Amino acid sequence: MGSSVMAKNGWAILRAIGVLAFAGMNPTVHGQVPAKEVPPTGASRLRTLNDTDFFFVPPQTMEQWNNRSAQLREQLQVALGLYPRPAFAPLKPVIREVADRPEYSVHAVHFESVPGMLVTGSLYLPKGNRSVKDGKRPGVLCPHGHWLNGRFYQNTEAAAKKEVESGAESTMEGALFPLQARCANLAMLGAVVFHYDMVGYADSGPVPHREGFQDPRATLHLQGQTQLQTLNSLRALDFQVSMDKVDPKRIGVTGASGGGTQTFLLGALDERPAVAFPAVMVGSRMQGGCNCENAPYLRVGTGNVEIAGLFYPRPLAMSGANDWTVAIEREGLPELKKLYSLGAVESLVQAKCWPEFGHNYNQKSREYMYGWMVRHLGLEGQEPVREKAFQPVPPSTLAIFDKEHTRPESALGVEALRTGLEKEEEAWIRSRAAEGSQAWKKAVGPFARTVFDLESILPEAIQVKEIGLGAPVAECLSTRLEISHSGKGRQLECDRLEPRSECRGTVIWVGKSKDPEVAGLLTQGWRVIVPGASFRRSGDVWNKAFARGNATYTYCYNRPALAESVRDLALVVKGLRFKEGRPVLAGNTVAAVAGCLMGDEVKAVVADLNQFNYSNHAKADWGKTGELEWFLPGALRFGGLLGLLAANPPARLFFFGVEGTGVEGWSGLLKSGDREPGLIGGKPEETADLVAQISKLGS
């Protein structure tokens, strides 16, 4: 959300971490575009949620949008921990009435989304036949934001009076209970309303809202409050459409602030909602200040406006206020209208800002929403819809759990819940790996595309030029090259070292020109390309940003160091062409990962893994950055390092330093097909002689 308390906490962390990033923040042709191209030097500040340039560049054609929307939905599925999707618990809602009103009744509801994770909320059931068509009513999901106590929110008398005096509210009950006002009035218009809790708010628990799932272990599995809330939203939607009296084709979703984030995420992921109204959250400025609104990779190359655009062509309306959404009518709405114009449905996307009010979902914006729902969801009402008086339900009465109605013993805390999710991931990994190399390549594909996006590095867009001479090595000529990608802001320098004898082929060495292996390769007749210092960034510098904060706030907007380094290597591999054929990638773990993602674009991979294992990262903490080199969110969700190496390896591999990496479980995939058997790893006592192994490859 957005409450001022939350915003101060989140922004303080980000002010502390915004220092360095890698070249190539990868603005897309159609998507979020940074305000500045990354400087040619290769360094820029980290992108943060507080940036003011999350602009959406709409597509020119429907074909472009179809391609982009498919890519973006896949990114959301991966980022939100929905791929592979955790198994849902059986839908067994427990419902009891807690309040009766003349036009509707209110019921306490709880059920599990995934085993051990509770969804809790208030169900508003209309009386009479208003909005009934063919025996069915519309349904509206109402996620809430970070109001104090969430669903139980009750304003103070003094603050409520100010709301009335300012014109934000016309009645004290609406000013005191604005969240209930929304639900009650939607119910009086004839909608079945489910007002459900955010994780850790009101009756939700025992998982807290801002604690747990904050460590490297959770990030390596893409677990966190954003994942859990999205799972709860999906299951809340399942619950609503399962009700006999709800029309599954007339489902609306509306929430404000953090509830607005949940609204547009649910609409982007699921086609069942027919109408959406995210309030005070869609805009090109601050993107969401809580850990429950940020997840690794969620906004890399995109932002809230484009994500909201995934609701196209369904009716979408938004509200703005004197906050980060104040510019929605001129930054966001025009671009979304251009998107909707592709289907000649510009009228189905609207937005209105009330700059005289601060961050809110007050009566002005609620009435705007009621009209939108009447128009597009089939609620019975006359526009403009005016809010009706209602009798609030005391928060204690709304409570689902009390002395007589206790929380189910099946509800799990953080440790038990994460352990269950991890076991499910492990079972998925084993089952997919057992199906063979092609099945694993397909299974890990969405993760590889989201994290590395090597497909966007196009050979025809790469420019290579000589910019001078480098320091000679082994009396061999060294030429400095500048390699860049038009439109990407990606640029780096390399040393090209030519052997004095006839060239046997090309080795891209991930290391330094002065490494003894470089001289050895030149002596044996290999051309050597050494990417410059802008490439060799370890996770140390990157992760110092997290020493006092939550890594999710950075990884949500920036690719990890490993991903940027692999993309730099892909720029070199795709940009340089030699008559001797495809290059060999050699060096460290980064060379191994890059080569095994590029498949037949490289001749072979020869690398020293140096016992690298992401399981060790799971035991570290953000303060010990030396233990987190080449940290990669989601790595353990997809098999760790070996899962990446089996993603798309070339025909020939040789890895030293495999002991302790778990390679035994993956050797079948690494040796499958036309890959040479035996070229998987040296013996533990062997020195990592990469030059000798490269020489065995021949010319």
C-alpha cells in the first residue's frame, strides 16, 4: 500500500540501497521504459519503487501486444511464485452468520488456499432480487490495503469529523468505517461481496504480514507475502465463483492501495474477473511500498500501468489522489486508452483523480466505482450512484475466531508453511527431471526467460568496433573492442587477443587478461576474448545493498548480478563471429551458467564450479554478503545451479569442482543426447586445468 507509515519504512530502506546497478536495465519496445538510457560506462543506480518514470509505451499492433502480454504474464507467474503453482487445498469454506441487516447479511468465512494457509474474510449476501439474472447475482471481491487492522478498520472520531468537513465523506458511519461502507453498498446494489484479509491482518494468521519469508532461503524459493496474498486472491476468486447464486461471468474486483495492487495482479493473472477497479495504486510513480507488493522480477522492465493493462479488453477503471497516483489522468490513462484502442474499446478504460484528497478510498472514489460496476457488472442502480446509509458491524462481531470459534489447528506458521512448499517444489523438480532433458528444458524455460531474457539480445542489433590496443599477453597482439546493443543501453569492452600461430578457434574467457590460462591458450593457438571489468561484477557489491533491508525491494526492479553478467556474455557470443566457428566459453560459474543457457550458440563449456552450491546461500543472511556471491532469486525453486546447467547445455561440457554441487542427481541430463559421456567433472583431487581440457576439444 501506501499508508504513510508503511511508505516511510519502505522508502527509508530504498534510500539506503540505491547506489549501483548493471548496464542494461533492458527497456522493452513495449513496456516500462527508464527515463534515461544506461550510461556507456556500464554503471547506473539501482532502480527502486520510488522512481517516477515507470512509463508504459503501448504497442502499435495487436500482434505486438499479444506477444508482449504473453511474455509479461509468464514473468508474473514466475515472480509471484505461481510457476510451478503450489497445489491448492480442497475448497471447504466454513461460513457462519455474524450480522443481519435489512438489505443484506454478513457472514464470517474461512478456508485454506494452500495447505496450512488460511483465507479469512467477511461475506456480504444481498437480500431480495436486486441484480439477479437467471437466478444468479454478480460477485465482487474486495481486498483491502494497509489500513490499521484491515477489515476491522475503524477511524477515530476526530479524524472522521475531518473527513466529513473536507467533503471526502458525507456521513460519520462512512468516515468511521470506509471499508465496510464499500462492501455494504455493493451488497445493497445486489452484489455478493467477499471482503478478505491481507496476510497477517485481522483474522489472518499465524503468518505475520511483514515478518518471515524475508531471508535468502525464502528468496531462493520465490516465497513471500506477495506470493501468499496472490494465492489467497486466486482461491478467494475460486470460492466466489463456486457459490450457487453467483454468476461466474459477472465478477468484479476492487481494492485500494495495497488492495489495489492485489486487484490488478489478480486481473492480470486470471481471466475470470470481468470488471476491475484498482484505487490509488496504478501510476508511473511509486509502485508499492510493502514487501507484500514486491517480489523478485515482478517489475523488471515493467510497472503497474502495464501490468494493469493486462486486464485488456475487460472494463478497467482507476482512481487517483494527492499521492503517487496524482498524475494518472495524464500518465497512464492515455497510454492505456491507446492499448484499448487496438480493439476499438477505448471507453472501457477510465480514470479519475481527486487531487484535493490524500491517499484514500473515500466516498467520492467509491461512488465513482459503484457507477463503473453498475455500468459493466450489471448491478441495478441509477448513475450517478450515491452511497446509501448503512449500519456498521462492530469489528469484534466481524471476528471469525473467538473463544467459541477457534482457529483451525491446520493453520501453519512460517517455518512449517515454507517447509511444505519447499517439499512440493522438490517433488516437482524430481518428476520433471526424471522425464529427460527436453522435459526439463521446457520446465525451466519460463524461469530462464524471465531471469535472463537472452532472446531479447538480437545479433542484428549488436555493434562491434575497435577502440584501441590493449596490453599484449604472451607477446600476442591485443585489441580493445567495444560491443553494444542498440536500444538496450547495454555496452561493454573486451580484449581480443590473437595467437601468433594459426588460430584453432575462439575461447571467451571469464576472468582477466593476465590470468595464466589466457597465456596458455594463446600459446596453444587459441584466440581469446576477455570481457572487461564492467562484466565481472560479483554478488558482493550488489548484495551490500541488502545488509539492512529486504532484498525483495531491489530484485523486484533489477536483475541480479549473475543475470546481468550472463546477458553481457550473451552480447559477446552473439556479437562476435569468427571463421573458425562457435566459441568455447570457459572460466568460472558464470561461464558455466551462460554457456548452458545458450546451447548450440557455443561450441563447448569448460569451467571450474569451485564447489558452488545455492543450498549454501539458503543458510546465509543478507549481512554476510561474502557468502552470497552470484545470488539468484528462485534458484532453488528450479534445481539450483545444476538445474540451470541442464537448462540448455551445448554438446560438450567439462566441469571441475563439482564435488558438493549435487551434480550426481543431474548427470543423466547433462550427459543426454549427443553430449559426450564422461565430460562432466574432474576428480576431486585434480587441479582445475581448464587449458588442457579446452585443448582436447580440437579445432
